[in-house]
Amino acid sequence: MKPSQALHTVFKATCAAALVGLASMNAAHAADAGNGKALSESHNCAACHGPNLNNPVSGEYPKLAGQHATYVYWALRQYQMGNGNPNFGRSNAIMAAQVQNLSQGDLKDIAAYIESLNGSLVLKK
């Protein structure tokens, strides 16, 4: 086998192992909306996002109820990363403080809970 073929084979094997690892990480935590509800209540999300996370106390806060879990999870992760990461971070001191000590599993649980709520989000076509 030529050196370039050997390198290509090692590269393919490394990529395959990385993909398997990523897939198993996502499958390792099945989101628990019940725990997400408890976390939402203990972190007092309704103080800003309103009752049932669907009636914000101010127009500057978003309605969350019914939002896609994937979107909510990544938004929360971005608040954790902060603006130290210009590619992924979000800058909001209140949200950064709220999510600072939560695990990624906790964020997935909160996201699952938010998605399970009936909200007035409307898809315009």
C-alpha cells in the first residue's frame, strides 16, 4: 500500500470513529420534559417569559412555548458559551447567569419541556 493510501485509510477510520462517538453522545441522553419543567420552575423562567412561557412580561423577551427543542437547546448553549465565542455565543447577562451551571442534559430537558408546551407561535407562509 502506498503511503498516501495508508494515510487516506487512517483518515477514513478516524472520521468514522468520530461520527460514531458523536452519534452515541446524542443518544446517551434522552430528554426528560418532566425534569425540564422542574428546572424551568426552579430557575424562574416565567419571571421574564411569562405564564406557561407564552406571555412575556416585556416585548424584549421571546415567547418560548411550542418552540422547537433543537432551537431552544442551541440558544441555551450559546448563552452558556457567551460572546467569548464569536461564532456561536449569545450575549445576555441574565440568560448567561441562568444557564451557567446547567449541564447539556439539563438544557435538553428544558428544551423538551418548552417544545411540549402549547404556545401561540405562528408559522406564517
